[in-house]
Amino acid sequence: MIKTTSPRSPEGPSHVVLTPSHGGFEDASRATHSIVELQVRRLRYFIGLLETGYRQAQRPDPLPRSLRAERIALGIDVPELDAVPLWSTTRADGAVAIPFVEFIIVQICRTLERIADDAGSAGSLAVEDLILARGTLRRVLEIASPGLATRAPDLPRLGDIFLPRELIEEVCGPMGLLSVIARESETLLAIESVRPGH
């Protein structure tokens, strides 16, 4: 089960927290994170997971990079995800299998949707690009498992789903879609940080 600090839940973080300081209260928003920033951090984690799995499948490393610390910091209670780099593999024909690829892509799409909702009209061009990126990711899901884009998994499922090399390169490669998403989300975050009241 994923524990998330969704902005829609009453337990989610408030944007501005008043904390005691020298006998009074101060605006501690500098020490907390905006909702958009938290969603961008979540997005970075899932993008990093997919890219790490892809790199590991291309050039196996006995000690691949672990994203366990980031997962725990974000409150994502799915320890199976820590094995993604270790279990990623490439077939003789170049097709790539990244464990839990469906689940990871669904999480990226949902996070993109939350970022677009929370950002509102701020950075509208960046938001539009992120919305368009979801369409391409849904196409990957459809290839991975026909019909999956409409019935997305809420938990990771085991099973090797080999994606064509060209498709996975288009998404995870150095100039791929994930790089574009990461860049646009950083742009949006920069815009968000200079908005009044942020």
C-alpha cells in the first residue's frame, strides 16, 4: 500500500506551518515544501526508478544505484520497488523488461495529473507539456498490457513485460520522454517558487 501525503487528505502537509521561535511564531514556509514541490519529488523518484532499471538492463552493474532512501523519505510503502534495478533485463532481440513497469508508469501519470491540478494556471506551457507527456506514457502502458491504461494496477504485479527497444529508448533514453518530463517539472517548480505567497 502506498502511503502518500496527498494534498487532498486531511493528514497532508499544510503549505505554511507556524512554529514557535524565540518566544513567538514565524512563517516556516521556507522550511516546508509546497504541494507542487512534494509532487515533483515523487515524480523524480518514479522517473529515477524507471531510468535506473533501463540503464541496468542495458549495462548490468553488480551494485546498481538504490533509490530506497528516496522511497522511504516519500512515504511510499512498496519495498518491492527497491528490486527494480536488480531485476531489469534485456532479451537477445533488444527488448527490455523493467519489473513493475506498469505500476511505475501509472504512478508517473497520476503524479503528473496532480501536479497539473495543483499548479493551476501557473506555468501553463509547462503544464500543457506534462499533460501531453501522459498521452505517450499511456501508449507505453497499452503496448505493455492492452487495456491496462483504463484499468491501471494499484499495486506492483510480478511478470516480465518486454517492451520493444525503440519504445523504451523513446521513454527512458538520454533524450527520451522522461528527461523532458523532468525538465518541464523543474521549470514548473521554478515558476511556482516565485509565485506570490510561495
